[in-house]
Amino acid sequence: MTGTIPFCDETACARAGCTATVCRGAGMPSNQQFFDRSARVIPGGVNSSIRAFKAVGGTPYVVSRAQGAFVYDVEGNELIDLVQSYGAIILGHAHPKVTEAIRTAAGDGTSYGAPTPREMKLAEAISERVPSCERVRFMNSGTEATSTAVRLARGATGRKRIVTFHGNFHGATDALLAAGGSGVATLGLPGTAGVPDEAVANTWVLPYNVVPTLDNDVAAVFVEPVAANMGLVAPAAGFLEGLRAECDRVGALLVFDEVITGFRLGTGGAQAKYDVRPDLTCFGKVIGGGLPIGAVGGRRDIMENLTPLGSVFHAGTLAGNPLATAAGLAALNELNADVYMELMARARRASALLRDACVDAGIAAQFPVVGTLVGMYFGDALHRAPTNFEEAKTTNESLYAQVFHALLSGGVALAPGAYEAVFVGLSHTDAVLDQLADRVATALKGIAR
Ligand SMILES: *Cc1c(COP(=O)(O)O)cnc(C)c1O
């Protein structure tokens, strides 16, 4: 292992002449110490809520660096990483092509406030691979993509109503942070403090996998075409086609939130896999190669409602950022049909090894696979993969917390929440999956009843 040790006590360590590559010194601050120090200046010690271990208990591991399938915490522990930045990383951490692209771009300056060839090339790459995206506009996160798509859909249609589905996640933007109450067609209620009723008064939250009957005040239907934020829920046969037909019937726009599925399920995303063409698509995660990015792509006539051509405002100081677009393009250039075939095989193997280890340990669990994505469901309330949020919510969260901590102690990092996907990428080679199988089997034996 090579590289620097960014988080030891540099002054003291240098004085002591330490040249170790992994710091195990007595004076080395622990995860706990780093986290406590962060929490004194960052609320809850995290910059994205799910990273806190609130759902599973305990203290987060604090990452000092990552390479391929592995992350290393500040204590020098090596973890096989199944988080992969919640899906932003698909080639593995610090992939040489991506790292090189970022280095080169950084040498040319990091942001100009003017158009660049790099953003043009990434837009072309997306448009070539995803035919529904005749035009592409970049921003800095998936959240910005979905919030821009909301404004664009409303501006383009002159309508207010937005339809979303229970258990789908579209980022931290007010109009899409509605929590439906009970009932079939519920008026949105704020899903978090700080969102006024008015902000979600025009958001309807409906059950996933049921095609709703819409009326002609609906501007857009937002959907995760494969739901990957409530465990992993595949679209039921006919669901996406039904949404397409119903949107066409009432003149509403169909918006696919492919922030996770885009360039992860395959070159053309979920829309190619299920052969349903949305009007607009939101991207993030993979298209930035691990740097901050978001994009909205879609039909030319709709996209041209955005300023400066149309009247729907969009702007961003760092939008189309040279580093992010360079990293994203480098990542997309590594991804082709063969790679996705390989990733599917690895997803199946990861699912199988997790299932086998759970069976051996007497733990009831499901690890559904959709293409290259793997989900988790714990407990015996269901004996198959969930098909909607009601079912997904019956997962045994306390059992998940036990499994999570057993795996973390055994050198495997899952996301600290029972509803997240398991991310397997190009760096999870057969050798890594062998190692994963060993670690998981050993770790879960420890909690077998
Ligand atoms: C992660 C995610 C978002 C939000 O993207 P950020 O870059 O975190 O803002 C939106 N939609 C889906 C489906 C996501 O998984």
C-alpha cells in the first residue's frame, strides 16, 4: 500500500520521523475523536444526513482515503466498500482514468464562468447514449436536477400539479419532499420541517407500481423507473408503459429520475432497459465520476423552455464544471455493453453470497437484483422482494442494524440505513468478491442465533 497518511497528527508524526503507510500509532485520533471534532462545527458531524449512523446506532467510520473497492478509515481499517458514494462511483475509487482526467482538467483551471469544450463533450456523450435526451443542461447535484425539472415541467406545461410515488426519493428539494398521508390519492403533506404546506400543496404522492388516473392539471409525473431508495423495487410489468400512456392522455410530462439508474443499469439507463421514453430525465451520481454534478436531459421542445431560449430560469455559477464534466466523461468512456454484462454478473454474485451467508447464519433476508443493482430486505414479514413502499417498510430495521455492525466490524461497509441499495462496481473483481464472501460469512456467524 502506498500513499500518504492524511489524517495522522502530521506535525507530531513528522517530528517522530514516522514513515508508516497505515497509522496505528497510540497518538492516532480515532474515528470517534474525528467525528466528535466534526460534530463541533458540522451539525451532526455530517454533510448528508444518511451518513450519520442514526438509523443503525454508533459512530460513523471517518474515511481518509479509498482505492478501488476499498475505503480506509482514519484508524487504518480497510473496508470492502458497498456504498461507493451511494452509487456515484461505478469504476471503483480513484480509478486511474478518472483521476488523470481530473488532474489534467485542474491544471487548466477549475471554473471560468464561460462555456467549455468539456461540458459540450459530456452533453454529447449523454445525448448519444440516451436518445430521449436531445438536449442536456448541467447543474451541480441530483437535487438541482430534480428541482430544475420541476420548474421546467411547470413552465413548459403551464400547470402546477406534480405527481410522485411513495418511497421514491428525488433529492432535498421542497416540492418533492412531500410525504403522502394514508389513502390512495393523497394531497402532499410536508415530509420535513421547513417545508410549508404551500410548497407541497401541488404535489401528490401515490403508491408505486400502480398506474394512477391523472387529470389535466398535472404538469409532470416524477418516478424512479427502478426504485432504489426503498430497498430495491423493480417496476411492475406495465407500470412505466402505463405512466407513459397516462401522461400522454392528459398532456403531462413523464420525468424519469435516473440519478441512480442512469449509466448504472446500462448505457441507456432504465429507459432503455424497459423501453419507455420519458420526456425529461434527471441525472447525477455516475455522470460526474464522483464529482458534484447533476443534469436534466430531454425533448428539445421542452428543454428549450429553459433560459436563455425560453422563460424558465436556470443558472449556476459552477454548472458544467470543468472538473466534474471531465471526470464524468472519463467514467462514461469506460462503460460499454461488455462492462454492464460483467457488472450484472457481479451483482448476481454479490446478492447470492449475501443470501448464502444469511441462510447459514439463520438470518431471514432478501437481496433482490435488478440488472446491476442489488437491494436488501431483512426479516420474515415478506418472503419475496418488496413491490412498493408499504411492503418495503416491513423490513426489520433492528435486524439490519445488527447485520450492519457485524459486517462493519468484519471489514465490510454497507450504507447505514436499511433502505439503501448495495453498490457493486467494476472494482469488485472476483478476487474482491471472494474476500467479501469470507468476511460476510465470518461476520454473520457472530450474530447467528
Ligand atoms: C441521490 C438521488 C437524488 C439526489 O441527488 P444528490 O446529488 O444527492 O442531490 C435524486 N434522485 C435519486 C433517485 C437519487 O438516488
